[in-house]
Amino acid sequence: MYHVGHYGAALIAYVPLGTAIALAGHETTAVVGALACVALSTLPDCDYRLPAVEHRGATHSLAFALLVGAGLAAVTAIVVDASSPLVDVGVVTFAFVVGSLAIGSHLVADALTPAGIRPFWPVSQRHYTLEVTTTSNPLANYALLGIGVGVTVAGTGAIVALG
């Protein structure tokens, strides 16, 4: 998928978590999480710019998702002051989930294409694909974005209605 498709997939994946966090009274944390999730959603495609790194190899794996989650959690643990109220919501764990979710959403979106992914790299080279659409299909990319925006609006509506 292209960037817009990955942004939509990230929103689709994040909305249930973000809505729950916001309903728990941590609206700012929920918004920051959404921004982080969308911002990280295209990170696996950094492999295009890395010499000797195969596209849809290491950066398109569950191991990479966990590594990004751990990295975001570590940065968050360093940046967030221990006396901050953010610690009350388990912000470091939240950061881990957001980082992992961002990469996971990328993997799911790429699994929709014939090129697919090898999510269990390096343990397995088995290839997974749903072959629903091509990477370059603008309709599919914008449909993912539209669905992502739609579920975000719905989640926001739920927060307003229940909050």
C-alpha cells in the first residue's frame, strides 16, 4: 500500500485503543497516541532507503513491530517525568502498544497485496498474502484512508456521547 493506505490502516487499528483511553479520562494521551501511530505507520518502508535490506523483509515482520514498540516505550520512559500524571495510565506500556500497533497495521495493509509479507522473519520465510488489491491501487489506498477517518469520527462521537 501507499502512505495514505497505511495512514488509514493505522487509524482503523488504533481507534478501539484510543477510544478506550479517552473514555478513561485521558483524552490528550489518546490524541498523542493516534498521532504517534499514524506517524510510525510507514516506518517499515524505510527499507527502500537502506542498502542491503530487502523490501518487505526484516522491517515487515512481527519482530520489527515488537522492536519499534520497545523503542517507543524506552523513549517514553526517558522523556516522561516520573511525577507526571501520565504515568498513572501506564504510559510506557501504552507507548509499547502504540508502536507495535503502528507496525502491525502496516503489515496487515501490505498483506492485502499480492506481494504480501513474511511476518515471522527470521524464523520463517513463509509468505502471507490475501491478494485483495495491488499496492498502487488508488481506490484501495483511499478506501483504507476513508474507512480510517470514518472509524475515527465514530470513535470521537462515542467519546462525546459517553464522556
